[in-house]
Amino acid sequence: MPNTQHSANMSMTLFVEQSRNEIQLKMILCIGSVIEYNEEHDSWMTSMVWNTRMESAVIKLPPFNAYDPVADRLKSLRLLSEIIDKDKKLFTHPKVVRCLRDRLVDISPLIREATFELVGKQLIAKPECFNRDYYTIFCDRLRDNAIAVRKRVVRVLAGLLSKLSNSEMKTSLLALLVNRVQDEQSVKKLCINAFISLWFSSKSKSKEELTDNAMSIAATVSKCTEEGNLELLESLMHEILDTNDVAVLSNAKHTCSVLVDCLMSSTLEIYDMMVDKHVPAAKDTENQTEDDKITSFQEQSFQLDVSLGDEQRIVSTLQALALFVRMRPEFLVDYVETFLRFLLAPVKSTIDKYILEKVIKILEKVVPIIENPSEEFLNALDEWLTVLIRTSTANIIDSSMSCLRNVFEKFPYDSHRRLCSIVVLYLKYLFKLKDIVETHSQRALSSEDRNSLKRCIFTLSVICRYFDLDDLLSDYPMPKFGSPTRSELNSNESDGTAPNNVRELIFDVLMFFSNNYESVDQMSVNRKKARLQEYDHSICQTSLTALGQLAASCPDLLKREQLRFIYLAIMNSSEGKYMSLKVQILKNLSTFLIAKESDAMKKDNKKCDVPSGEQISDLREMNLHDSGLCSELIQAYWPAIIDSYYYTHTEVRLEAGELIWRTLEQGLVTPVSKRFIIYRKL
């Protein structure tokens, strides 16, 4: 009996205390609504703040059902919110600030949500109060385990970010908001609506606001690129531009067009500050010798005035434009001739290479959708891309060739002369150097010849990847090169199939310059003596890179015994000097898988937009054929790939791991490796 009486007394005390607290809070609300807060009212402020800190446990004692402190604290927070609405200065009161920051990380999701509602309303009204502390809390709560809290944070950010000026914190919050696209469906929908209101709603927005939005998009794209979640941003923008809501879609397209205009204006403004407008005319190259054409380049006289901020701005704007062009290339059709200006700039730094590569990729997407482009424009594009092919680095050569291929496929105009001249010129030069090396050795080559040799080898392999050279050179006068007597050519002729003569010539030259290691030559059944004992490692490296480009367009080359022998001999070798070559061979195999996957996707897109039953059957047969071919080729190298995964050098292991991941991701059939199973068990 005493215990029961004691429990009842405790319950009555708690109930009375709860009632007293409610009465106090209501009195505080009444006082706060009519009297401005000052230091004399500090006691009731302390009392109200104390009510928000009561432990979030539910105490059940007879004869009352329950006492829930969470509900009491919610009432305290709502009353505090109403008082702050009456007197905005209280939001920055030290006790209130401390209280709100504590409740933002409260153990109860209801308290966290209510606190975010209070804080968000006040921060939207006074965005200058947003600081680094709130930024950190918002970043953490965007990953809150309670869906209701995440939704509340997204709603708050949707209203708050529009009030904040462009800054690093705003960009980081936008990038974090992009990550919520892969969240639960209701959170994802709120994120999409938030970005629509932030970026793609041009109602009653001035030009300055639209420019700020464009710069915000550029900064967010750059941030997402750094963090590796650019695909999420692209999928989010696809969701917006592919919506079924006609009003939203129309407004979004119009806003995108305006944003692209702002991005282009900013890009050209920075570009004009970086590069002098006076570009000298190109020199006449008709009277140059063939060797001069290989090694020379007309230097352009530009005056550069580049700062780090300008570099970052132009890179971010070009990244944003590249994102728009992947989704809707028609937005940039009006600026296609403007982009030709970027092709004239010299490449003197890493940032110059990056800018040039981005511009070429934009042109690759935009030019094919132009209706009836002028012949002058196509000739200018062809001319300057050809100059870049002859003078630039490997990545730019590859991008330029891909762009030319897309242009030639869409507009089969008679302008292949420049590209054909490069093929013939480089082939003649390669056979000339081949004769020198066969007669003497690589020591007979000058440093200038070695550099030109590597450029010719790589460029021809990339041309073979993107073009059918026999078709390209069908109407071009071809000189007579050496007549290689190779077993593959003889077998093709005996089978009645026409060999690809130019590709075979290039393959033969690449094999010659890649097979210049004494140990490999001694093991080769196709070589009777060891040539090129004094080899140039960089030439061999470039030749293997070129073989990877060539095999990406012609998978049958990977079946050749000669190429397979070199690949396996290097991959199975334990000598340290072959480490970089192992890495390159693994990259070559990855390039092959990437190229086949890309080709299959293009074929699917060209075959049908909405496939019928018969077309679906054709697509399945085509995909099965490609998958079977890739599986057959990978199986030949699979044991060596697995062994490379356990190699001592980290770079080799990383490349092997990426190749294994790509093989398994594509669902290719691979033989079971006992060593792989043993290591996985360990």
C-alpha cells in the first residue's frame, strides 16, 4: 500500500507540474505577444527554453495513462516559434540559439522536424543569419535516418537557397541536395520540385537573377564533377525536361534556353579576357616538304591574361554547357559557329587542353542536328579539326576524330581530302622509318623522328578506329607502299574475302614497332632473329596504345596469334620493365569492352525508338552476338588478367580490377579460375 500511495503521489506531482508548465507557457506567450523582450524577462525565457530540454522518455505511472515529454517540448517549440515571430531579435538570442542547435540534433525525429520548421522559417526571413554552424547541421540532417526530417530539410532548403547569394556553402548544399535524387520517392519528388523552383522557373526573374542562376548551375556542375555524382545531376535534369506536366516542361525549356544564353555570354566574356582577338592568318603549307608537314605547326600569336579565377569560371561554365548539350543539344545550335573560335586557341597548359576537349565534345553533339549547315562552316570545322589532329595531344586527337566521324556520317560532303592526305602522309613516313630501323637500328632515328613516329602511330590507329579507311580512301590516289607478306592476308585471299589493305598495312607497322623487346622476339615463332635490341621504350608503349585503339574497332585483331602472343608474353612476364606495358595492355582490353558497349547502345538507339516484336528479336540477336564475341576474346586473356590482379605493383592491380569489374558488369562468360576462388576464400 505505501508503494502504491507513493506512486500515486509522484503521478499527481508530475501531472500538476505538467499543468503548471502549460499555464506558464501560455502566460509567456501572452506576455511575449504584447511586450518586447528585454533583460528583465530573462527568467521566463529561461523557463521556456528549459521546457524544450526535458528528456524524451515516456513515463507511465498509475492512475494516469502516460506523461509524454516529447509532446510538451513540441508545445514549447511552437510557442517559442510564435514568440520569435512577434520579436525577430529573439532568434539571435544566445539562449535561443543554443536551444535550437541542441534540438536540431535531438533524439526525437518529431523534435528535429519541428525545430527545422522553426529555424527554416526564420532563416528564410533573415538569410543573413545563416552561418557555418547551420550549414554543418543542414549537411548532416540531409542524411537523417528519419524520412520526415529529410523532407523538412529539403523544403527549408528550397526556400532558403533562393535567398542566399552564390557562395561555396550554397554550392555544397546544392550538391548534397542532388544526392537526395536517389532517396525515397517522396524525398526525390521534393528535390525535383526544389530544383524546378530554384533554377527552372523564370517567372518574374530579372536578367541579373537568371545570370546568378546560370552561375549557380555552373558551380554545382563543377562541384558534382569533383564529387563524382554528375550522373545524378544529369538524371535529375532529365526528370525535369522529360516531365509529363506541359506547363512545367514548357517553362523549363524556355528557362534552359535563357540559362544557356547566360552561360555562353559568361564564357565568351572570360574568353575575350583570356585571348587577344587579333589572330594571325595561317601560313601557307602547300610548299612544305612532307617531313616539314609532319613536325611543323604554325604558331599563333596570342596574348594570354589568365587568372586562376577566370580558369575556374570558364571550366565550370563549359562543364554546364556540356551537361545541357547531352540532354538537349538543340539549345546550343545558335552558338555552333561561335565555338569555332575556341579551336583557334593555342594549347599551352592543362587547362587549355581541358577547354579545347570540352568544346570539341560539344561540337560533336550539336553539329549533326543542324539543318542544312553551310559548306563554308563544314569546311572550316574540318580544316581546324584536321590541324588539331596533326598537332595536339592524344585526348584531343581522339575527340577531334570522333567529332569528324559524326559530322561525316551526317553530312557526307566531299571534304575528306585533308584527312586522306594525313593518312597517306603518315603511312609514307612510317614505312620510311621502318626501312631505316630494319637496315640499321632505332639508334639511327633522331629525337625529332622518334617524336614524329609516335604521333603518326597513334593518329593512324585512332583514324582506323573511327573510319573505314578503304572506304575513306576509295577515291583518293594511293601511292604504292611495301607489300607485307603475312599469313593473315594470304588466308583472307584464299578464303575469297577481300582484305582491308590499309588497316592491314597499319597493323603490320604497329606490330613491327611494338615487338621490340629481345625476350619477346626470342620466344616468337614468327620472328627468326632478334631485331631492335636497342629499343625505344616510349615507341613500344605508343605502339601498344595504338594497337588498343585499332583493336577497339576491329575485334578480329585480338584473335590474331601474333597480337595475342605479344599481349600474353608481356602480361605473364614478371620483369619490372614490363610493368607499364602490362598496364597499357589492360587498358587496351578495357577500351575494347567500352567500345563494344558504346557501339551496342548506338545500334539499339538507331534500330528503333519504340521497338516492335520483330525488332526486339533482332536486338536480342545482335546483343547476343556482341556478348558472345566479347566473351570469346576475354576468355583468351582471362587467366593472365586474374594473375595481374595479384601483381606486386598497385597500378597493375588497379587496372586489372577495373577490367574484371567491367567484364562481370557486362555479364560476359568467363572461365572459372581456381586461383581467383582460392584468394576470394582467403
